[in-house]
Amino acid sequence: MITVKTLHSLPNAFHFETVMKTLERVGATTVPQQNAGVRPLFEDLMTKFQREDTAYKQSQKNFKSDQIKALDEERDSYAECIRRVAEAWEKLPDARWSDPAKLIVQVYKDYQFRATEARIAESAKLMNMFQVFDDEAHTAALDTLGLQPLVGALRGANTQLRELMSDRSTEQAEYIVGELRAARLEVDEAYAKLIAYLNALLLISPTEELTQLEKVLNADIKLLEAQLAAGKRHGASSSSKGGTSDSGGTVISNEDTIHGLE
């Protein structure tokens, strides 16, 4: 018998891979062509999987990514320019210029600001730095160095970037919960019907080809379950060490699991 696997709680990537592999395995045999009962079930699953394929690929896209990338580069340019100007003035022999510059440079050091780090982390650091820049001493220092316009531009770029990233997350979540959820539910139903019919054939009229198909499909399910178990172990290990699991490498903790969105 082919192992009956409930796909509902699988992360999207594993759900997609499992159904695609099943279609490939069955399609590589003559079973759909030679059996009038299998053919419509196979074709129905294929049709519904095409909807999941489209929705899954769409859900992986980075909405507003071009705008976000451009704003991130703009923000980095302003932040680095402010730093370089302050560092240059810091080296001047006259304390009237070097002391205000030291104040600004120290803010960058205190928050260990790097334009190369993750966008969310950079945004958070900048928000804290702006609070420091807004106090009386730092406002006076920025005025002395003529950097207030650049800080204003940096502040504006950071605000726009944070808003775009928030919008993108909302769009992705809405798309995943809507279109992809509906597509997956249709696929789950069609997949279950196909496997049930194949199992019935294995009972009442088994053939060598059907038996071989049973073996490879069961091997696929076994591999899937091993990968899921490995993901759970990895997640438990990360938690016990006080770390966080990497959603890119640990499928179990992947937030695109449909079950997790309910």
C-alpha cells in the first residue's frame, strides 16, 4: 500500500515538492494512460497543482523589492556621508570643529552602526541614533558641521523604507493566506483521491508497474518524514541553546506553513 500522507500541515516548500514529485512519479508510468479511473484523477491533480505552482511562486516574490533596494542604498549613502564628514572634521586641530565632530562619530560607535547589516537591524539602530541626534548637544553639533540637511534626508529615507517593508510583509501575508491557502486545499483533496484510487488498484488488480510505483512513492514519503524529523531535532537543539532557528534552513519553523497561519 502507498503510505497515506496528510499534506495539510506541511510547510509550503515541502508541500509543493511532495505533490510535484508524486505527479512526476505517476506521470512517468503508463498507469494514467492505461487505467480509465486513474487518468481523470491524475489530470485533476495536475490542473490544481498548476494553481498552487503559480500561487507558491508568487508568494516567494519580494513585493516592492526594487523600491526597497533603492531606498536602502540611498539611506546607506546618507548615513555613510554623515559619518565620513564627522570623521574628517574630528581630525581638525581646532576644538571648535573637532569636538562637535567627536560627538557625532561617537554616536556611530555607540550603536555599532554598519550600512552592510540587515535592513531591519539598521532601521532600528537609526531610530535610536535619531533620538540622540535630537538632544540639544547633538543638534548643536550637527548645526556646526552643517549636517542637519543630511540627517533630515537620512531620517526621511529610513521612514519610507520601514513603511515599504511593512507594506511588503502585509502583501505577502495576505497573498499566502488567500490564494495559496485555497490552492493547497484543492490540491490536498485531489492528492488524497489519487492515492486512495491507486491503493485500491494495488489491492484488486496489482501489476508490476503499480507495485514499483508503490515502492518509489513510499520511498519519497519516507524521505520526507526523515527531513521533517531532522528539522524538528534541529529546532529543538537551537531552542535548548537559546538560539533561534533559521527559517531558511529549518523547514519545521518556516512561517509559511499554512497550519501556522490559521
